Amino acid sequence: MTSPTGPGIGDDGDSSSGWWVTAEDHWFALVALQLPLRRRLLVSIGRESVSLDHLHEELGMGKEALRFHIDVLKKAHLVEEGQGGLTLTPVGLAYLEKMERFGS
């Protein structure tokens, strides 16, 4: 993955790296994070990989509802899911840093 300085297409033109491709992608991420619960999910995932079960226990929400909100964050390129669990994308990490700096 390339290391662009901000959201957009990577230096190599690869749009699959989790960075925003269009203004609509950026808008969708902002809309997704309007809900305080989704901002809390970003904080809970943080800088380490976590499982859906961990989030279920920590937040005390049903797995179906939790899965819905995680899917929204994935569609917004803020979270990705792999064998190790859920992790923040570079965009998700950037939002987390801003939330920590300016408050959520």
C-alpha cells in the first residue's frame, strides 16, 4: 500500500488501498461518523485488531446490530476485516487521531 499524505487515490493510482476515490466517499464517511455509536466503535477498535465478540462484550449490543454498524464503517473505508479481526484503515486511523485531538 502506498502512503499518500491524505485521502484520495494512492500515488500509484490504486484505488483499492482503502483511500477515498471520490467526494462521495468522503461524504459517506462523514455521514457514517455522525452517529456517536460509530465513533465509539472507532475508538474501541483503536490501533489493534479486535474481534466482533470483544466489541459485543465491551459495548453490550446485539451481534446483528453491531454487524450492521461495522458494515457501514467498512463501506466508508474506515474499518477492514481480516483473519485477525477488525482493524482501522489509514482513513479510520486519521479520523481516530482527529477525534482524540479535538474530542468526539
